[in-house]
Amino acid sequence: MTSHLTLRAAQRPSLEMMNRPAIRFMHPGYTPPRVLLNFPRVDQTTDETFGVHFGTALVACQIVANNAFDNGYLSVDVDGYEEVDEPFDFILTKPVYYFFVCGHGGRTRFISRSPFIANNL
């Protein structure tokens, strides 16, 4: 039995969606911090605010930071003290977050030899 797959062209995002400010995920190891990733606000909260799925953003940052799944986390402050402590399905709505990797002896700002910047993933 053969199955047939029908492919459709991707729909273009609405003008309203394209005009939403992206959420930036920053690399705090630079002065000033550099953009690590930008994500469009496509996920909706219960109060109809748009943001980014926490789990998606965290895993993307962990992959970019050499698969730091065990020790990478997001913070709302550049020093890494205010860790985002929310459920995986939480919707992030602040304009900026910082990604940290915990190393030996506490928080470390991971080192990237060549910053990976992905706009509007």
C-alpha cells in the first residue's frame, strides 16, 4: 500500500506577527553582551500576550552552547542570578534573556570562539 503525501507551500506570516518585537537571547560573556539567538513571538499566553516557548528557547541555547543540557540555564539578569524557574511549557515574554552554563565552581559565561547568531528561527 502506498501513501501519498500532499505538500503545501508555507504560509507567509501575517504583518501583525512580523511586526512583533523578537525576544533576544544574549551571550553574557562579552561586554556588552552579544545576541546569541532571536526568536519571533509566536506563542500565545492565556492573557493573549505573545512570547516564546521556554522549552524551545532553552534547548536551542543549550545546543548552541555545545549541548549544555545538564548545566545550561536562562536568566533574566546579565549576572545570572535570576534564573528562569518556570515549567517547560511556560511562555517567555520579557524582551531579553541571558544564557549561562554552570561550570566548576559556579556560574560561568560560556565561551564561544565564533558566536552563532540565528535571526528569526
